[in-house]
Amino acid sequence: MALLDLSFSSKVKSEEPFSVEFGTNFTGPDKKEIKVPIIFNENDEWILQFSSQMQGKWTYITCPFFKKLNNSSSKILVTSDQDKNKRGSIVTNPNNSQYFIYEERVPYFITAFELG
């Protein structure tokens, strides 16, 4: 599993940064496209987080909000992780949308604690 964290900054101020649509389109080795939002962090910083179980060459291109970053593109290479204890992203189980699983189809159990 690969985890990509990219930080973008801008001098352009947005009065409502949490309502801004800014993202990337990732294209995997199988040519399928995944849309990933870029989220506002604070102090004019925007964060892109991407992970995938699919190994191979991926490309991405940014989408509007910042004209300077619009259509910026790059390539990444996803390789296998040597740490066998790491899991992929948590996704909805395609066989039962009431349950969550990790990308590699291992069940994910949500545990909540109430402190008080």
C-alpha cells in the first residue's frame, strides 16, 4: 500500500475554504480514474492524501481552484509495503453497505469508547 501526502499553499485567500472544490484525478495502471479531493488544512495550506493497494505507475492531475496549480501533473510508482501489519484504506463492503472493510477485504470493526 502506498500513502502519498502532498501539501499545497496559496496566497489566494478564500472566505469559505471548506466550500472550495479542489482535487485531483488519479489514473492507475488499469487506466481507471479515481477522483481525490484536496482538503483545506489551515494557514492557506491544502492537503492531498492518496493511498492505493494497486501496484504500478499512477499519474495525477490537479483540477480547478488555484489557476497556478490547475492541470499540474505528476507520476508516482506504487510498490508493495514491507510492513505486513499495515492495512489499506477503509471502504464500504461492496457485498453489504452496512459494513466496512479494508481495501484488501479484511473486515474493519469500529470500536467506540465513551469517556466521562
